[in-house]
Amino acid sequence: MTQRTNAELAYTKPARPRRFKKRHILLGGLFLLLAAIVFGVPYAMQNRELALSLINRNAGIAPMRVDLTSIEGGWLRSIKIRGLRLLDDKGAELIRVGEIETELNLINVAINYKRLGTITIRDAEAILDVQPGTTNIEEAIRPLLYPSQGTTPTTAPATTSTTASLPTGRIRIEGAIVHARDSVDLTKWDFKISEADIPFPTQEQPIPPMSLVGLVQQIEALPGETKMGGQFTIRTQPIAETLGASNDALAPMKMNISTNGLPLQWFSLIKRRLPDIPIDQLLGLATVQADIELRSNSNIHAQIQTAQIDSLQIVAPALVGNRGAGLKQIKLSGNVQLNQNRLTTQNAMLQCDIGDLQANADMPWPPAIPTVTQPWLNDADLDVQGRVDLARLIQVAPDIVQMQDQVQLLAGNATLKAQQRKSPLAPGSAVAPPPTSNYQLQLGGLQANVQGTSMRWD
């Protein structure tokens, strides 16, 4: 019995070293795999070509793409990117950044690579080419904001899944410049941002809450113009509104605007982007504190605490005639709303070097100028009172008051009180009757030169 047991033991003993060897091989393989992950992944991440391939494949920004100079980071060391560029589908540069510092390390990326945290951007530059009705950046990001345009609307679960897949976080900017160029007249402006805090956009909030503080400086001006500059602060907040059924490219948002000596010449960029605005050109220096709601290109609500413009010049044939208008100083406050083709004002006060005016109004925009045979504004409710220096008015806006060729008004004041209410349309009638109105106009100190003769009315 003892001999059989010894024989069995002698037969099984050689198998034990093999099991021991396999265990060491397995442990060694696991160690090598772990070492490859620990040391190889950070090394591979800092490989520029591999990093670019992974970023462009997983960032979800196609057809745009990213280029960069270098990337560094580790499992515990935060990721930094240098020399980053964002290119559109044609290879044109949209944004270039000197350095991007993140709160992410490889452990964070492995757990949830779309939870980006705070990203600090330094020495950033954006190229904004403003074209009639759009900009290069809007065209580049349009496929991201409206991925289902021209297709059958997705179901609610699919929309939720798409929204959940978008990256989250916020961008903090320390020194940035937006180089804005008018693609038609080739003027150029630099918007230097000294401070900015911008959350990432989502499908529900394509324009998220953000704040921008900086300077505006004109780089290229039209012949004969002096290059200008001024300060601005802009804070935005989205307006919750369904955009799927709208073809309007302007995302609804609220804006708080504060400026100090800001030149209005850059209005040419706004006019180029929104060509339907009935103002062709604005010149002057603006100091403004206002809250504005932009629901669409034709639905704008402004609550103006104060708006002072010095050396104002305006070219708007539909509003002030072909020769335009100019004022030394103008101050405006109150609520103003433009909705479709109607302008509404509440407690609006206007003070300038030709007089002052208070108005509550609901009227078409642009309005039809009253005539001698029809001395009222069609389809309008008005409650207006004010005082105007008539001679000065004719000087600064010669097309607003029509004068005969041989008559020159030298002096005179007008005090106006006007109330007008629309009359209801009679059944079966296509033409509205004249409005119910009450106008009081007092003229004083009138002095004119009529065919070379000086005349005066007290």
C-alpha cells in the first residue's frame, strides 16, 4: 500500500512546477499589460498624429476638424494642449489658441470623457467673416446645432439620447481676440476679450449663458474715416423656446449690454449679418446700459436704462430720408419692442440737442410718413408729448420736415401733444376709417426768410 502511494506521488510531482510556471507567466503578462497601460497610454496620448486622430474621431464636431502643435498629460497630471486650431470643412481657420489648460487627467477621461469641467483658454484668436445674412462660424457649426435639418424629425427618446451625448463643462478665457471682417466693404474690427465665462452649448441652449468683457478696436477703416475704439460688457442668457419649426438662424436669447464710449461704426457688421434692419449706417460714440431680448430677426425687445450717443449720424432712407440725420448728443430710455412689422414703446423718453420727447406708441415699422391730405400715422396708437427746436431739426434732418425751396426757417419752437387711437374697421370695408385723434401744436418764436424777406411770428 505504501509502495503504491509513493509511486503515485512520484508520478504527480512533475506537474506541480508546470502549474507554478503558468501562474508566473500569467502574472507577468498582467504586469506587462498594466505597465503598458500606465506608461504607454500617456506616451501614446502625447503622440500628435494619434491624438489628432482620436480627437477628430470622437469630438463630435464633424465636418469641422482640429489641429494642434503638442499635447501633454498623464493619469494624474492635467491635460494641456498647445497650438490648437479649429478648421472648417474647407480647411479655413476659425479659431487658434496658444494654450488650453484643463482639469482633466487620463483617469477622468477614462471614467467620462464628455464631462470636461473648466477649460481655461489663453491667447485665443477667432476669425469672424461677416457675410450678408450669416457668418463663417454660423455656417461651420450649423450641422451641429441643427443635425436633422431636412430630415424627418426624430422621436423624443432619440432627441434625449442626442442631448445626453453632448459634452458638458464651461470655458474660461484669459485673453482673446475676435478678428471680425466685413466681407463686402472689407473693414476690420478687433474685439479684445479680457474676461469671459462661457458654458458649453447644448441642443436646448445653442447660445448658453455667457459673459464677455473687453475692448473694441477698429483695424481697417473706410477711406476718410478715423479708427475708433471703446469698452463693452455683454452678458447673455438663452430664452427657452422650441426652435425645430423655425427657419430663423438667430437663436433666442437675452442680452445685458453695457458700453462706455463704444464707436457705432461697427454697426456695419450687424447690418451685414441682419440686412433687413432699416438702418444702413450708424456713426457716433455710445454709452449704454440696456437689457435686450432677441427672439428672432424681427422680434426684438429692449429695456433701456440709459443710452447716450455723442456725435450721432444715421443713414436710414426709410426713417429719416435720403440725406440722413446727425445730432451732437441724444439720450434715450424706456421700453422698445419690434415685433414683425410693428414698433411698440412704453415710457420712452428721448432727449437731444433739438428737444425732448415722451412717447407710448404702437405703430407699423417702418411707418408711412404723414402727408397734407392724410396727416396721421396709419394703423397706429399714439400718446406723445414733447418740444422741438424746428430750425435745428431742419438742419440736422433736412428730409423730415419738407420746406419750399424759397423758404428758410431761421428760428422757432414747437410744443406737441398728440393722442391717436385706431378706429375699428367697418364690416365689409377693406379700408380703415381715419383714427380718432387729438393733436395740440403750439408754435412760438418763428422766424423765416421767405424769398429774401425776413418774417417773424410770435
